[in-house]
Amino acid sequence: MLRIKKLDIFVLKSFLLLFSGTFFICLFIFMMQFLWRYVDELVGKGLEINVLAQFFFLSALTLIPLSLPLAILLAALMTFGNFGERYELLSMKAAGIPLFRIIRPVVLFCMFLGVMSFFFQNVIGPKAQKELWTLLVSMKQKSPEVDIPEGVFYSDIEGYNIYVKKKDRDTGILKDILIYNFSDGFENAHIIWAEEGKLELTADKKHLYLHLYNGEQFENLKSQSVISRNVPYRRETFKEKHTLIAFDTNFEMVDGNFLNQRSDIKNMNEISLAIDSLNMYADSVGRAMYSDAMKTTYRKPVLSKTDSTKMEKEHLAVINTDSILNGMTSAQKLKTLNTTEMRLSSLMSDWNMKSYMTRDADSNIRRHQSDWHKKITLSLACIIFFFIGAPLGAIIRKGGLGMPVVISVLIFVLYYIIDSGATRVAKSGEMNIVLGTWMSTIILAPLGGFLTYKSNKDSVVFNIDVYVNFFRKLFGIRVSRHVFKKEVIIHTPDYTRICQDLDKLCQECETYGESHKLLGPPNYYQVFTNNKHDDAIKEISLQMEGLVEELSNTKDGILLNLLNNYPFLSVKAHKSVSDNRWLNLLIGIIVPAGLLIWLNIWRYRVRLDKDLKTIVKNSRDIQERIKTTF
């Protein structure tokens, strides 16, 4: 019992050491990715350290649930990859401890992390998300620091365009200054040119103090003479001029109540209430639209007293509009068609506007539903990623920051593509919102179960030879025989007996080929009802392999090359698809599959006929070589 406790402490300690590092690395990467999206809007604002610290802290809080799954995946891969690489995992299993018992303490810890992730998303995340978006909007609205470039117009000061030809970086003197003041409107523009000038910020940081020297000012006077066609202007020459420009650089937080409609700043209870409210709103809008349509577009036609009396006399239940149109004159038809076209165009515009309202409401409902389920799926991802990473590390037996990092990134990218793609399709209304949000979990959970099962059974999952052999059998691809000259020969072949055995082998091949007629199509019924093996072909294959093994001890190079001409025989493929009779019957009943398999078996029969002839010819060549050489 004490050893088991020590093992749990050892496994958990190894995982925690790596998890603490991978978590902060993943969090840092996601924070840099988040910052990169807004760096252009934040640079040059002169933000204080406490504002930037608040921004990084809030962004870290909101990104913790997204960083946890990747950190768990990477830490699990590295931990159990190290165990496999150092044969520690093999020693634990050799001591009779199953894999599930080894990973139990880490599983419990990952479940705890999943619960904490859910707590963050449901309690802390919404508050942090609201404060973060409020801070971002406030940072965007803050005026940038004044840094007028040389040779281009600077327009970041509202109502002004400033051009500076040259700047003195040491003294701050601006030379050859051209200022367009549009604060009173474009029709009342003020244009100022100065030979030199200097720009300062007032103590309250709400105005720019502009000092200008040796210049001229031009002012449009249209507002003073509206009746006159010729617009006068005023020109002023000055030696020194000082002016104030309103420019507030103080940072002020905006009111974040405008974000209350966002679904990502609400917990699950608030999202459920919002969904109910949105459904009621959508239903009320739909009922109002239906009532309006029934009263206008789809209202019953109102007939005059004369028309209704005429319909009763002629016993008409339905009005034939085609006959009415055909009874009109050409002018009446044209007028009716133009009126109908205008009416349809008006209805189309009206319904497009109404459909926009309904689409917006439905999209908002789907967005709330998706965020409600996302809080659960992102928490479950912590557990699922562990059951992918731990067995995968035990299988590949590679630790460190090499292959585990590559595999972790690939798996997380696959998860992110599936999750974001399916969620986007679901939010657009083209897929069920629950299915789209849970798509990544539905796909990756079976993968984690499969890898855990294979690792617990010590199955070889990433052995490329297993998959190569499977596809070779599936497509009927055979490997070539490679017999090489041995450096040390213990037993010299008995060539006299071998020649006799070759005669026997050739006779059996010829007899089998004549009796079975392999080139003809096989009996469809027998293919799917006969599950007995072909013992004759099996015996021929054993004899041929025995002769090849014995003759491989020869020193003659030509004889060794002739041995390479013997094919590898498939002893079952030309008879039936499986040893299970009921499975054969089931495949035979399914017409497309049964027909394809029947054609494939025919192909194997033709190949077997060719192989038997190759065996006979090659055996005669070997006999001839033995007779002439030995």
C-alpha cells in the first residue's frame, strides 16, 4: 500500500512539474496572439503602466480555460513519454500495475482542473470578459500621443490637418508648418502657415499649446456675407502667434453597460434567462408580422355587391384570374402588370427588412446557446486531452520538447479547426447548434478512448509495417523474394534429392492447375458458402518454401537468383473472403460488396494459375542448373 502511495506521488509530481511550465507557456502564447489582434490600435496611445497591467491581467483570466486543455495535452505527452523512454512505465506494468491505476492520480487532478475551468468560465470569466471589452473600447477611444511626422499630413487631431516639412528632434522646433483648421466646418476653414513653431501639452493634458513664429493666417468669411456671390477672406500676418487646440489625452473608462447584450459576458443562468427573453421577443415579432401579413398581403379579396351577386347566380366558388386577365384590353393588361410588379417589389423590400430582423434575433439566440454549451465542452476538453496525451506518450515513448510538442500542436490545431468550423456553421443556422458546439468533443472523445485502450493492451499503433502489410493484403500487393548468399554455410544442399522434390512439386502444380481450371470464373454460391481452406495449395506453398530454404545454402550465385523468381503464394485469397461462414453469407447477400469480392477472388485465381506456371518453369530451370553445375 505504501508503494502504491509513493507511486501516485511520483506520477503526480512528475506531471505537475511539467504542467506548471506548459501552462504558463501556453497562456503566454495565447496572450501574445490576443495582443497581436489589437496592437495597431493600442500603440502610440501613451497608456500608463497600471492600464497595461490591468489589460494583461484580464486577458490572462479570460484565456485560462483555453490554455488548460493544450497545457494538459502537452504535459501528459511529455510525462508519459518520459516514462516510456526511461522504461519506467514498462517497470510499473511489469510489477503488475495496470495503466489505469498508474494514471489514476493524474486523472483525478485533471478532473479537478476541468471543474476549475468550468468555475472560471461561469463565474470569473464573464466578469473579466466584460471588464476586458470595456477596457479595450476605452483604450481605442483614447487619443494618441502627438507625434507629427515629417513630410506628411497628420490628421489624428480632430478638426485639424497639420503638415511639417522638417523637425528638430533635439529642440522640438517644427519648421515650415502648414495647418488646416476645420473645427468650424469646411466652409469656414482657417489656414495657417508659419516658418517655425513648437507644440506643447498643457498641464491638465486636455489642450495642445501651439506657438507659431513668422507666418500668415487665411480665414474664409462666407458666414459674414451669405448673399454675396464672391466669398471674401481675411489675411493676417504675424510675428508670433499662440493658440490652444482641444486635445484630451487623459484615459477615461467608458460605461460598459452597452456590452450587456453580449453572450460571452454572462454566466449559464443569465444566458438561459436571456434565451427565454429572446425567444419571447422573436415569437412576438413573428406573431406581429403574421398578423400584419394576414391583414395586408394575404387578406381575402373584397368583392363588390354586383360581383358577389353574379358569382351566386353562376354558382362560382373560385375566381379564375387568368380569364379575367385574358378579358382585359392591352392597355389594361399593361397597367395591371406594372401595378403588380411595383407591388411585388414593395413586398420584397418589406419582407427583406423583416427577414433581417428575424435573422438577427435567431442569430443572437444561437450565439447564446453556443456559449452556454461551450462552457461545458471546454471543461470536458481538459479530461479528453489527458486521455489523448497520456496513452499517446506511453505509445510513442518520446519525451522532451521535440515530438511531444509537434504532436500536441497538431492535435490542438485539429481540435481548434473542428470546434471553430462546426461552431461557425451552427451559429449560421446551417447545423444544429448543440451538434455543432459538441462536434469537437464527439470526434476527439472516441480517439482518446481508442488510444487509452491500445496503450492499456500494449498494442502497436504507430508501427508503419502493420499498416503497410494491411494495405498490401487489401490491394493484393506482394513483396519480392530476396535470397542472398550466406557467408557461413553449415549444411550443404542435397542436390540429388532436391531434384526429385522439384519433380514432385512440378507434378502437383500441373495436376492442380488442370483439375481446378483457375482461369474460369468461380461459382458465386460456393465462394460465399465454402469456408474450407485449400490444403493442396497450402501443401505446395510449404514444399516450395522448404526447397527455397534448403537451396539458400548454395554457393552458386545463379542458383540464388533463380530462387528469387519463386512467388509468395496466397493460400486463402482464391477460395473465400473469411473463415466465418455466416460472415461470407452476409457479404454475398449484399450485392455490390459481394460482386466486388467475387471479382477480386477471380483475380486471385488467375494470379494463382500464373504463379503455378511460374513455379513449374523456375523449378525446371533450377534442375537444369543443378545438373550442369553439380
